[in-house]
Amino acid sequence: MASADPRSADTQAAPLRDAATVVLARDSDDGIEVFLQRRVKQMAFAGGMTVFPGGGVDPRDSDADLAWTGPEPSWWAHQFSTSVELAQALVCAAVRETFEECGVLLASAGEDFPDPSSLRADRDALVDKSISFADFLRARQLTLRADLLRPLAHWITPVNEKRRYDTRFFLAAVPAGQEPDDSTSEAEVARWAGAQGALDAWSAGKHFLLPPTWAQLTEVARFATVDELLAAQRTIEAIEPSVSAGKGLAGLAFQRSDDYFAGLGEQLPPEITL
């Protein structure tokens, strides 16, 4: 969706930074669960919000010298309407950020997945950017498992935000034997939650979801099993909410925004100033 720029003619919108977010999913007796994090309030972007693991692309994520299993970067480029180079960087960022933020590693040696807890030093080095993700994979003789990911959505931060991201969302099931953790300084709470339960808790004012997170939870909640969720075919179109000046979050308009605000009700925190 095209966005209407509410800023004055002499004010530039903040530049966009490419980012990747991963919706980790698993089956439960109550339907599909997803791994969610509530960001610490001190975070400059989406502080205090409930989100999925993810983050910005590192320029080194486009390093082509790595082992890769699954759809090639050209396939991802077509799915996300971008260049082959950026598509590779986005997939690498998705796998890297998932490992950094919750310890799930979508990379293997053949069909054998390493124990992520044995790679704690590597994880810390990735977080402090002392090594690149490609360097890590090569050193450990690991193959990036693009076959474990699925394209889900594409959202662009509205023009009135000081920090803006061009974010591609991915789906993934957690490899057998791995379990996401809460060992990140960026989140104060990290846990599995039913997709529908997370939406219900948001409507009840128990936590806060920005529109992209709400939209992905709504999509996941449509399915009964992770296999069905992963198998669904999607056409990915960029969604950039339009903005009405002076109205904050309530001034955003996007696909199904009426449903979002109906569920939100009177729960809008006064500090939210999107």
C-alpha cells in the first residue's frame, strides 16, 4: 500500500533498513503455538512490544561463499520482489537473528543439527558482530537450511517513524531437539504462546501487538497444524501503512486495519506514538 507522507515538505522520511523476522511455530493440543518475545522498554524501536525474533540485515549477510540447502536466492528474490543479493542477505539474516535472539539454529551438518548450546561462544560473537554469519557457518562446516523457511509477509514501517524497517517475515518449524530460549538482552519475556491465545490476550490488554505482529498471528491462527501452515501458498505483497498526521497509531491505515482497531478497542497505551 502506498503511504501518504504527513511530514512537511522540508522533512525527509527516515531511510529504510532491510530486516528479517521469523515466526517459529510448533503444534500443541490447543493449536499452533508461536515463539514470542516482549522487548525491553528501553529498546529504541518497539520497546515494550510483543514481537517475533528478528532484526536488521548485516551487510555481510550477502556473502555468497557459504553452503546452502533449499530454494536458491533467486527463488527468494522472486517471492519477496527483490534482488538476488538482497534475498540471500534476508535469508541469512533470518537464520542468524533467530540463532542470536533465541538459540534456534536453522543450519546443519548434512541431516544432523548441532546442539546450539555447544555454540554459545559463536552465538555471542555473532551478537557482538566480531564474526559474520558466513564465517561462522564455514568454521563449523554447517549448511544454511533455507528449506526449513517459508516466505510469509512483507511490511514497511510508516513514514512518520524515526526508525524505519523494510521487513520480510518468514515461517519456520523448530528443528527436532532444539528449544528456543530467553538468553537475549533485548527481551524481558520470551515464551511459546498459542497464536489465538496471544491475540485474545492482546484484545484483553495483557500485552501490546503492533500491526505486523497482529497480522502474522492472525494468519497463523487460521491453520490447525504447522504442516498446513507451512504448505500454504502465499503471494507476498509489501504493506506500508498510510498515515494521517497527528493521530498516532490510530492514524494508520492498512489492509484489515479496521479489524486491528476493533480488536484493540480502548487498550492503546498513551506512550505509543507511531
